[in-house]
Amino acid sequence: MIKVSREYAGKRLDIFLPKYLESIGYVALTRTALKSNWSDLVTVNGRIQKPGYRVSEGDEILVNEDRIKEIEDSMDTDVRIEA
């Protein structure tokens, strides 16, 4: 669970979350990938919130880490260009 500090208050959830996830090692996730799987991915204070929700100091964000791993595993990050 993530408890939102004062420095992040007012940020949109769909902007805050990828930055937070990157800080703990999930670098391949994009906002688009997260937003397309939003409803089973994150809750704020026990409720599903829209991606545009602005977090407040003290909000408790729960991330479904198993689902994040599934999304990350399903992303094709190895792009090859053939001549």
C-alpha cells in the first residue's frame, strides 16, 4: 500500500502511479498500458478511482502487483527492425 505524501498531493493518479512504479522497478509500464487495465489494477481508499483522480495527502493507494506483473510480462519490449 502506498500512502500519498504532501509532495504528491494534487497529482493525477495516472501520472503519479507510473512514476511510483518506475521507482520500484517497473520501468516497462506505460500510462496507456496502465489505463487500459485500470479497473482491476488500483484502488484509492478502498474504491476504484478514474485515472484523472487527483490524489490527496494521506490517500491510501493499493496496487494489484500480480496484475502489474502480468501486464509487464505481456508487453513486447523487444522491438526489432529488419532491413
